[in-house]
Amino acid sequence: MSSQVRGGTRWKRFAVVMVPSVIATAAVGVGLAQGALAASFSVSGQEFKVSADELVGQDFVQYGSVASGKDLKGKDQAAPVAVSGFSEATISNMCQSVVTPDLPFGLGSVTLELKAGTGKDKVYAKDLYLDVSKLGADAEFKNIDIGVAAGSLKNPGIQPGTQANPYGFSQRAEEAKLSHVQQQAWATTAGTFKLPDLKLSLHKGVKECY
């Protein structure tokens, strides 16, 4: 069975929670051993934006959680997130941007922009988990189950260290395909993260991916 989600319908709101997200960080080649490292860490005080032409992911799971850490002034913060997991995923034409505001010496805001997978080779991720607050995309799922108890998710299951209720709502699918992706996120982790054609640049002012 497959299910499609298209923007411009009432499914669009549901898609913000339902569909997986595309996230990349400037930490290239994370190289975490599968299942060996807990995901619990203090998130930074800055969300980042990511856009992509397409993401194709295998063994999709998604559940609710909380990302916690400090804001840019050092105060405690916590934000609800939709955590999406994949055993493997490929991403084409990926862009990530994060804006740091109010820098000293008259610099003001500065944007860090990262691009990868812009040529024939796609970004590849293994054991990928994404903590997302907003997302828009066109999506198609293969063999999807909605309303699964989060604690029963397997391959991948709930990420070690994640603040998630094992009895809470979750969903899973054999495959997920997203196109025209625009998302906002707090964090990502991956066992392997390959970024071909990587380009990283700094821009004075605000120059986000979308």
C-alpha cells in the first residue's frame, strides 16, 4: 500500500508531523558505530534550515520527542520535535543554512551555508535520525503503518538516549520518498554521512536555503 501527501490540501498540516525530514550538519563523516552511541546531547541554541530536491529513505520510523539545551544567552530551553529515522537514505541537491545573529565588531548576522549532492552523486546517510520542528514536502510512502506504539519500532527503533514515550504515537513505512523539501530542525545524527561535492561558505547577513 502507498500513500501520497500533496501540498495545497488538508494533508499538508498532517505532513508537518508525518513526513520525514532532511537534515545535514557541518560535521562531515560522523562515523558513529551503529547503535553504539546514545543520541542524548544538548542541542545548540540555533535551529537550521534545509532544502533538497529529493530524499529517498528506507525503513522510515517517526515518533515525538523533546530537544533540550541552552539558548544563545545560556538559558535552558526545550522544544518538541518529530524524530524521523531511516536505516539508509539518499538526498539530492541538499542545502543547509544557519544564521548567527548579533555578532560583535559590527558584523551583525552571519549565515553559514552548506551544499552537497549537487552533481551526479547523492548525499548518503546510514542510521539517520532527524529532529524536526517544521517541514513542507510532497511525500509518498510504501507500506505505511500509522498509530504504532513507539516502543515497538524496530530497524530502526527509538534512538538510544531519546526522550520519547514508548507508549506514544508513532508510524513506520518500508520506504519514504520526498520531493521539494523545506524543513527546519534542531539536530541530526547518523552512523555514516557522505557529502559529495561539499561546499561550505559564510555570508554576511541572512542568506538561507529558502
